[in-house]
Amino acid sequence: MLTRADLEAREEHFLAPYATRSAQARRIYLEGEAETRTAFQKDRDRVLHTTAFRRLEAKTQVFLNPQGDHYRTRLTHTLEVQQVARSVALTLGLNETLAETMALAHDLGHPPFGHAGERLLDTLMAGEGGFNHNVQSRRIVTHLEDRYPNFPGLNLTLATLDGLNKHNRAGLGQPSLEAQVVDAADALAYTAHDLDDGLRSGLMTAEQLSDLPLWTELRVRTGITSTALTSQQRRTLHRELLGWLITDLTETTAQHLQESGVQSPEEIRQHPHKLVAYSPAMRVLLTETGHFLRQNLYRHWQVEMQVEQADRVLKTLFGTFTRRPGLLPPRPQARIDVDGLPRAVCDHIAGMTDRYALDIYARLVPPLGR
């Protein structure tokens, strides 16, 4: 049976010199480590067992959760980011378990209704510190998850927490390579699967994509020229796109690492630039694709209808709970004295799934004619 010491020795032997070692991991609150798991494996397991992680199954990615069983949710997006991050980390000799853990935790703070919900909560919390899903993810794992008697949150390692700190990095230097990989994997995953979901939904067509340079190159790579795509052809294009993006990201990053000469995690932090990146040509293609998705999918009138619905629902919930805090469940009520009423209400709403938010809204604002 392998012990934690055996697993740490394996890391020391196999990982690249600039990878993060679990043997050096530290936590905010002292506690014993597991006998047969590394510190990062323990972090990963703690994230997986959170309430916040389970709720991702019913939170919007692009399409409102009740609209269909086959569209990506915030949970399936998270799992796709995990898969990409783990694959890239393994190829580069990084700590794949740390990358996997960061990927699983990176979207815990997303509110219902996707980025529309995030924008509205940020507006509603103006003057109270605002709202950002990255900050909220860290808040969940350090304060809001209440699972242990001796400390708040999950007491994750400082390395994992640093990977969730995308903002306010003044004085902290660059993120670890594992964190940089997760950040790139996030953008990679949603670019690929939003194209796929957009085509599946019919809100975008292959004909619309015909002038997009990334799509043109992808069709050349697959030999698929038809504008009337079958389901199998669409899946082939998605699969090829993922492989193409992962290869470009991995090869370009490996080249950057070799050219930089970095030999330790400390040198990564002190480096003037992030080293995990795409090739210049791919960055251009992805920028163009991002513009296309914003214009043709994220701002599609049917998606904008969801945005309007999100605004009405969350404004009503926020206004009602701040006006009548006695309607809050016991746990958020208990946090009013600690965090103040607006933040306690914001935390409660941010933790809701799409379905739960719609259900509470329906109970507060019954349909006309009842």
C-alpha cells in the first residue's frame, strides 16, 4: 500500500522542477494530513464533497438549466475544464492533482443564471464590495462551507487557494503554472463547448460560422465541408477543436518554459509574464471566435430573454430578502451579524441553483390569474 510519503516521493521523481510539490503544501489552520493521500488529493476530495459543487449541476452555463438536458451546465463545464487541465498538466510535468483541484473549485462561486446573474449581483452590491464569482469561490471554501468543527471553510492548502485568487495579486507575483493551466483550460473549454451548444440549439448555424477563420481551419482539418451538419459531424468538429487547442497550448507553453530557463516554482512567481499561453496565431483565432460568440450566441435574442428573466428574478429576491430578512433560512440569517445584511443576502442568492431561484420567485410573485 502506498503511503503519503510514497506519493510525495513519486512527485519528486517524476514532476518537472517548476511543478508544485504537495510535500511543501501548508494550510491556514494546522491539522494532520492523511496517511494515504497527498495534501492536494485531500483538497480535491474536500471540494468534491461540498454542497456548492453539487449545486453546479443546476446552474446556467449559457442556456438556462431547465431548457434542456443536453446543454452544458456549470457542472459539466467544470468537469471539462478539469479534464483539459489535467491532460495539459500531465504532459508538461506539472502537478496534475493540484491543477485538477483548482479546476473543480474555480466556478464554485457562480450564481444562478450564469454571467447575467453575476453582473446583476455586482450591481446590486455596489457600495458593499460588489460581486465577482472568482472572489466568491474563494469565499465559499474559506468561510461559507460549514463542514468541520475546528475551522471555517475547507482549510484548503495555500497553493490551492492561491490558484483561486485571480484578482488582487499585487505583491503575490505570477500564479503557479498549475493555476495558469486552469485559467487557460477554462477559456479553452467554454470556447469549444459554446460553439457546440450553439450549433446544437440552432441559435447558430454552420453557415454563419463559414467566415470565421478558426472554423474554416477546423473544417480543413476534419474534411467536413457540408453546411448542414449531422450530429456526428458536429461531435467530430468539437473533438478535433479540443485536440487542436490542447496541442497548441501545450506545445507553446513547453517552448516558453524552455526559453525562460525557469527551474523552480519560485522562479515562476518572479517571472514577468505568464508562461502558459497559446501561439500568436491561435490567440488571434480565439479572439475572433470570442467576438463571434458574443455577437451571435451570448447576445442572441433568445439568450437575452434569459438575461431579462434573470434580472427580474434576482432583483425581486434581493429586494425581498433585504426588506424582510426574516424570510431568509436560518443559516444566512445567522450570518447577518457577521457579514451584514446585504452580503448575507448576496451569499444566499449566489448559492441558489436556477431551479431554486425560479421556484422562490414563483412563490413570491405568483402568475396572474391565480
